[in-house]
Amino acid sequence: MPKNILIIEDNRDIANLIMINLRGKHMQVEHAADGNTGLRLALTGRYQLVILDLMLPGMDGMDVCRTMRKEKVNTPILMLTAKTSELDRVLGLEVGADDYLTKPFSVPELIARVNSILRRSGEYQSSPAAEKSESLQCGDLYIDPDKRQVLLNDNSIELTAKEFDLLWHFASNPGRVYSRSQLLSSIWGYGHDGYEHTVNSHINRLRAKIETDPAKPKYVMTVWGVGYKFSSDLAEKSA
């Protein structure tokens, strides 16, 4: 089934370039040229990916992203930005973007990022491997990979696609320590120097949702100087 992609980009040349190449990969693409229109479309939840420019007329990309997450729309977001400062990139991730790409970008890199996000999104549930996955009970945390559902003390926790992928990756391998570069490769599908803040930001957001005290986590723990691990004392397969 073709993937449905929403592009929110005010530069017509860039938007056309993305649309032509994604349609060449047999994806269905819709386009919005301003933030307000883009948000209205994004809130329908009918897309597998939103490609979101940072600088937009009307509502900017940060506010679009922030509002989507506030409204519990967990569609993966690939943020495009002409800004090169690390602060702008990290802020995009902090407000809920799953990944970012700095302009000017190459078409092959864009396609690789899109494919990586789609491959690891909820669409993978139709695969035989996913159908056989067992749920995990980790202390007060329950994780169902087939439904991509997370419960904390029986209360539903809303996670973005990348946050869920991180949590499942950790919980499926309790006690194993992962460096940031290993997590980039496993979860995002690429490993570039300088992208470590992608991992840091997502783990901080994940902890804010599942930890009673994010400053003293009991699930996703920091191994100083190395990376992160999931507590080996909590994970067990659910009956």
C-alpha cells in the first residue's frame, strides 16, 4: 500500500523537488505552502510522514510540530531547516520532531531519511516478525509491540514513533549498553558524527513520559562516558 506523505514547505521549487522524487518511489504526496494549512491537514492523522519546513508563513514549523504533539498526533515528522545552528536543530527535536535535515540537502539523503522513518514507523506491524513479538511487562510499564501501545500503571502513554522504537529497543535488550552512535544506526538507520543530540533529545522526551523522576530514571539509565541501557531488573515477557 503506497505511503501517504504530507509536505509543508513554502518554497515551491523545493516542494516540487521532494514531490517528484517521492512520487518516483511510488509514494502519495500532498503539499501545503503555509503552516496553518499544513497543520489542518496534519491533524487529520491520515499521513505516514510529515516533512515540515521550519520557516513558514503563518504558523512556523516549530509551532506546527508542537501543536501536533499537543493534540496527540504522533505521525513521524522530518523537519527541514535552512538554519545551521545546533540550537535550532535540537529545539526541533525537543518539541517533537523525529529527525531533521539541513538545507541544502541531497536527494539521496532525503530519500534515505524518509525510508528509514517509514520502515521503523507503525507500518512495520504487518510484517511476520512483528506479529510474533511478545509484549513486555517492565515494572509498572507495559509495552505491546503489535499495538505499539505503552501503559504506565495502566494509564496509556502517548509516544511518537521514534520514542516507541527507542523504548522497545531498550526494553528488548535489558542491561545492554548502547552508545549514541549505535542507537543512531539501529533506530534512525544512519550514523553521522554531530547527530548525537538526536538521541539525547529523544531519550529526554521519553524519560519525561515514563519516569516518575526523569532526573533519577529507573527504566532508561545513563552509563556515563558510554551511553544508555535499560534496567535489567525490570524487563520480563508478559504472559
